[in-house]
Amino acid sequence: MKRVTGIGGIFFKAKDAAALQAWYKRHLGIDVQDWGGTAFTWADSNGQPIGGTTIWSVASSETEQFAPSQASFMVNYRVQDLDALMALLKAEGCQVLEKTDESEYGKFGWVIDPEGNKVELWQPPAGQ
């Protein structure tokens, strides 16, 4: 079974999220939206969309999104079969969080790495 197939998103905390978002927008040209981030559309070498996105987002340092991790970041990895991977990680003795989410954006699950970082696993909806 293929495990991780790519990076779905990068999320990090900031002491002053609005200021940091503005810095990235002004100096790096990232199209930061009202929700605090952007979705980079995957493209081929000619710039044509190829059906995937990577999310980039800055959140307030007060966010609980990364809990129980104390890290200032969280990486979201794309996976093909979330349920099978979560079961395999549990069987391998990994610290898998019991909660999973499913929405129009796909299926999400979480595991804690050996250094206490929360890792998000994402199975995109069919066709993405």
C-alpha cells in the first residue's frame, strides 16, 4: 500500500497572524485570503492546472488546531486510503488520534510523531 503521496498543506502559528500574512502577501506575493491562507493549484510545466492543490495557512498562536502538539507548525500529507493507513499505523504502535473528520474536502486523520508533532493525513475526495 502506498502511504504518503504528497503534501496537501502547510500550516503554522504566528504571534501576529495578520501581520505575518500581510508580510507574505507583500514580499512573497502569496495571495492570502480572508481565511488566513491560500490554495496553490498544481500545474504542469506549461502552467496548466492538473487537479490538485496545496494549502498554505498562517493561524493565530492561540489556535488549538495543532493540539495536543506544542509545535508551531503542522504538515498535511496526502494519502490514498486514510482508513487503511490509520489502521496500519496503529498496528505499528504509532500514536494515532482516534478522531477523524470527513467533509466535502475529503477525509482527515492525525498521528503524533516521535517528537510530539501532530501530523495531518488527508485523503482528498475522488477526482482530486
